Amino acid sequence: MNIESIDYTTKIPNNVNLAEDRQVLRALESWHPGYIDWWMEMGPEGFQQALVYLRTAVSVDPKGWAKFDYVKMPEYRWGILLAPKEEDRKIPFGHHYGEPAWQDVPGEYRAMLRRLVVIQGDTEPASVEQQRHLGKTAPSLYDLRNVFQVNVEEGRHLWAMVYILQKYFGRDGREEAAELLQRRSGSADKPRMLGAFNEATPDWLSFYMFTFFTDRDGKMQLESLAQSGFDPLSRTCRFMLTEEAHHMFVGETGVGRTIQRTCEAMKAAGIEDPYDIERVRKLGVIDLPTIQKKLNLHYSLSLDLFGSEVSTNAANAFNASLKGRFQETKIEDDHRLEHSIYPVLKLVDGEIKRVDEPALTAVNMRLRDDYTADCQRGLDRWNKVIGRTGVNFKLELPHVGFHRQIGEFKDVKITPAGVIVDEGTWNRDIGKWLPSKDDGDFIVSLMQPVSEPGKFADWIAPPRIGIDNKPGDFEYVRIAA
């Protein structure tokens, strides 16, 4: 079978020849009903019978891999899709640098690799769970369709990780695959594994921030795993990145459209001061300082996903040639990091300083720095939106030590400007930096659903072009009566 085309004759679409891999096919088919039960219980609430204009992968050729059509979400053809195999691929980093890529799990790294796959896998259903109520308050059919596209693709990414577990990890893998359907985002008893995936997503601005910041962390993690010496994982993640790009597009354009509408409303009303929050809110739009606070929250939560700045676990995964760096093959060094150093921000004698650490243990820090640079490019584009309207305001990423629960700065209070403060100052000023309950209540008050084709809620601007180049009044979701 041509690896770039996908077999749709089986219950589980795939390009990994499942028809001839009976044991794995049976394992996946026995997992499938539990997945559908989970989707019906925890997937988008109230829209399981709606016809949604979704894209489905029909190929893994990057030039034309998707087709669009109406489908009910529970009938979406989730599949097992790997990027094309690179013949004679060599491991690009770590202790096994230059050796042929592995097609099977090396015995000595089995537990470490399984943990990496499970953590990645756990984030996928978690975000579906976090977003399940958003359909009820969608600002347009365009946005409603976009959240559902993100949801079904997060579901497919779960399938991708479950395939790896089922095929390469035997009974342990089957047990882990079952557990992925047992945990729940925000549950007191069985929460998801990473903190940011247990946070609520109460409104659409939160969703856009999540898809911009937290899915961007997902991009960085997938890029790192795409370098893996374990070739099936590398190929899985390479195709997942193709889909992940849309999720970040939804986030970046969603925040950008929110900003644009706010600035246009301010200009039309003759409001020059972005901090005249009461007047701006009376226009029915989200004021820019509150958007900054939401940005501060989601950026800081997402930074925690990278783990500690100095990490032996990250060093071990790199050394084992399991998880590399962002765009590893483009980095000009020895790709072993046995004698390299990397600057790490640390708290030294009460001051924040850069300290040279062994690059091997600072792999997380390097990935986080790459992430911050990637986020900044998005902020630059948002600030251009503000600049074009003539409003005097600039969005900024807070200091990496701000509002941290993990790593070097978890026990210290640092302002968005990077100033260390005492507990009293922090408690006094926290409302300037992070969204308050009143901020959240105001945003939620704007979340009135709009379901007429071509119409948008007053707090957000329409997109410049439609999905699949459809016209502005296209009916992206046909809501069941």
C-alpha cells in the first residue's frame, strides 16, 4: 500500500497496514467502544448529532492531505496515520547519534519511552474535556466549526498515541491505553497528568489563549518527539504536527480578531485610553488590559508544562536518543551535548541571574526559550493589529518567573516585569496581573451564542477568509433540531 494514501476499508482508517496486523487491529477494535463512550460522555456537549464541515485526512502528503465534508462528530473517521518513512534514517542526537533509527523499542529504554508516550497521549483527551461546553456559547458557526475540528483532531492524536502503546508495549501498553480513557480533566480523584490540562476553559477567549499558548507547547513537544530515534514515534509526531498547525491558527486568529474588534469599537466611540475599562466594556467588547491578564495566565500555565529548567529526566531522554530538541537537525553542534553549556535563569542570592549549566540537563530550558521566541512572534502580529488601528497599547509576554508552580521560580513572587516582591505586594497587586473573578464574569457575560450563518458576536471581528475558502455566510455547522 502506498504509505501516503490511507486505507478506509477497515473500521479504523490507517496507513500502517492494520489489515495484516491482526493482533494490534483486535486490540484497537476492543479499545474503540470505550473511546466512543468517552467521546459521547466528554466530547462537545449538545452537538453530537450536528453535521459539521470537517476536514479528514485522506493522505499524508503535505500538499493535499485533507478533504472537507459534512460529518457527525461521533462518525468521524479517526485513524492511525504516520508520516512517510525515511529510508535509511539515522538517529539525529544523543548517545546513539548516527546509528540507524529503531523500528522496535530498545529494551533498556522501554519504561522511559512509554512514559513519554503516555504523557503526550494524556494531553489530547484532556483538552477535549476542557472545551466540551464551548459549543453552547460560540460567537459564530465559523468558530463553532473550528473548535469541533480541534476536538476531533485531538481525538485522533489520542488514537495515534494509543496505537504506539498497543503495538509496541504489549499488556502494559493496553493497560495504559485504557487508563487514558479513565482520567478526567479537573477531576479530584483521577485528574489529567499535567496541571494546565486540569484548568477550566470557561469562555472563548480562554479557548483562543489555550490554543495559542498551550497547543504551542504541544507543538514544541511534538517537534522534540519527532526527532526520536524510535522511528514509529517520530513518524507519528511528524504527521500530528501537520494537524496541530490549525489549532494554533485558531488561537492566534481568535485572539487577533478579539483585539481587532475591541480597537475598532474604541475608535468608533472616540475612546483613546485603553485603561478606561468601564467605558470600553460598555461597548460590549473585551478591554485590552484584560486580554493582557488572560495572556499572562495562559503563558505562565504553559511554561510549567516544560518542567524544571534543569532536569535529569530531560537529560536522560536526550541521552537515550528518545526526545531531542526543537528542529534538532538544524542546530550546529555535536548533537551529544557531552561538553556543552547553556545559560539558565536561576534565583541566586535573591536575584534572578543567568547561570551556565550543562546543556544536557538544560534541554528543557532550551526548548522553553524556543517556545518563548515562537510566542513572541505571535504577539508581534497581535501588536500590529493594535498598531493599525492607532490605539496606544502593547501586549507583552510576562517574565518567565511570573506565576510559576514548577521549576526555579515556584517558591518566589515575581511580577510580570521581573521584579521580586514580597507576599503582601503580590496579594495587593495580583488583580492587575491575572484575571479576577469580576474579569471572568464580564467575559462570560459576553458569551452569547450566534448561530446564523455569516453573523458574529459583537465582541469579535469576522475572519479575513473562510475555512476551505468558503464564503462568509457558509453554514459550517448544521445544528440538529
